[in-house]
Amino acid sequence: MEDRDRRIIDVLITLQSGEVTTYGDIADTAGYPKHSRLVGRILQTTDIDVPWWRVVNAAGRLVPGHEREQTELLLEEDVVIRNGHVNSAPYGRFSEV
């Protein structure tokens, strides 16, 4: 596994119940700003158990094709979902406002 992949996974596994953040915030925190697509690729391909459901796009949109499962998992953590989007801003501890 490449060092950058490991650093991104290390950030992902620190997400706690009820925290929601963006692909971009994960990339920034891991030291790879503007690499949000890399975060998405890692989430799609890793065999490491990471809380993928706690990551949304910059607009708060849920993962296309996995909206139902992601909604169920986030609702269990008391995250509010409306019309396929997380209904809060900022999205977790990595966002800056």
C-alpha cells in the first residue's frame, strides 16, 4: 500500500459516530489537498474496514448508488438526511467555517 493511501485510511478510521465530512476534507487532513477523487477511489477499493458512510461530497450529497444504505447507517448515528443530502454544515470536524 502506498504511503498516501495509508495516510488517507488513517484519517478515515478516526471518524467517530455522527461525524460526517467530505472527500476534500479527508484529502486535506491527510496532506493531499485537491485529491478528493483519490479518497473516493480508496473508499471503493480498500479491503480495510473504514466508515465510508460518514463521507459525502462537497454539497453534502450521499454516495450515488448507495444512498439507501448510507442513509440507514447515518440515521442510526442521528445524522439528519433530507433529499439525499446531509442536512448540516459544516460536515464534521475536518470542515472549516
